[in-house]
Amino acid sequence: MAEKPQPVVVLYCQVCGLPPEYCEFGPEFDKCKPWLILNAPDLYPDLLQAANANEADKVSDQLQSTGISSADSGGSSEAKQEEVKRLPGGKIKKKEKKEVIIEKVVRNKRKCITTVKGLELFGVKLSDASKKLGKKFATGASVVKGPTDKEQIDVQGDISYDIVEFITETWPDVLETSIFFIEDGKKVPAA
Ligand SMILES: [Zn+2]
């Protein structure tokens, strides 16, 4: 039994009014996308894929937050909260790594400064460390606020060649493997 011929239904995008296959050339393709995903997924398989990927992200986010909240109800919630900090948008910020970062900075072409960041993470008092560094290398050293408003020690001159030994000898809690240099924008282990 032959099917009755159906009248051809012409579908128009309810966002821009164009036939859906022309939406991508239309002025409001971005706004059309949700409608297209629902009404003309065959025409734009890429959109559907992207949408599915987004869904998957949301689901895994939900799973993660469930994991965190169930951990919170447990006893060791404080440690957990310290470890992971949720940022707006669902991204997870890991707890700051315990490491000392040393960077040689050349200011005004000739003046060289060695910055030392992170000693406080090892329980070192920065004002004390700054005094010791200044004395050891017979130079000026001071605690200053770095670009991210975190305190660091600025030591006048290039002491980057001797500083690792001095740090590990003065503060044995700081292992050589926890010390890094920034060289040409790259983080290089001191050890
Ligand atoms: Zn459209």
C-alpha cells in the first residue's frame, strides 16, 4: 500500500526566519544554535556534538560536587576543603604547591634582583629570611608585595647560584627538590 503523498513541510528557523540550512549564513547563527539542535540536528551534526560534550561536562561537574559534598559530611571535611577550592564556573583550584620559586629579574637594564617566593609555605618568617639573606650575601633584601599581592623577598643582585645551598642549609625543611628557578619563563628544578 503506497503512502499518501505528504505535503512538503518547509521548516523555517524560528530565530532568524531562514530555512535552517541557511542559518549558518544568517546574522544570528549563535542564537539559532539551540533551536537548530532541537529542530534540525541532522543539518548541523557538529552542533549536536558540541552540545553533548557540554552536557557531559555538566554531568561530570555534578558528580564532582556530589563527591565533595558527601566528603564534607564526613569527619575529615576540613582537610578536604583546604585541598580543593571551587572557583566560579565549577573549576577546581588545587591547593597551592609547597615550593620555593626563585627568579632573577633585571630591572632598569642593569639592576638585577633575585626574587624568592614561597618560603612562608615552609613556616619561614619572611622578615627573618630577608634579614638572613641580606647578611649572607652582603646586599639589600626586603619583603615586598609581588604582582599577585603575595609577599616575596627581593634580594639585590644575582644570588641565584648560591641561594639554593643557603636555603637548604638555613631551613632544612625546604628540600632542594622543592626549589625551582624561573628561567626564560620556564620553571626549572634546582635539584
Ligand atoms: Zn536561524
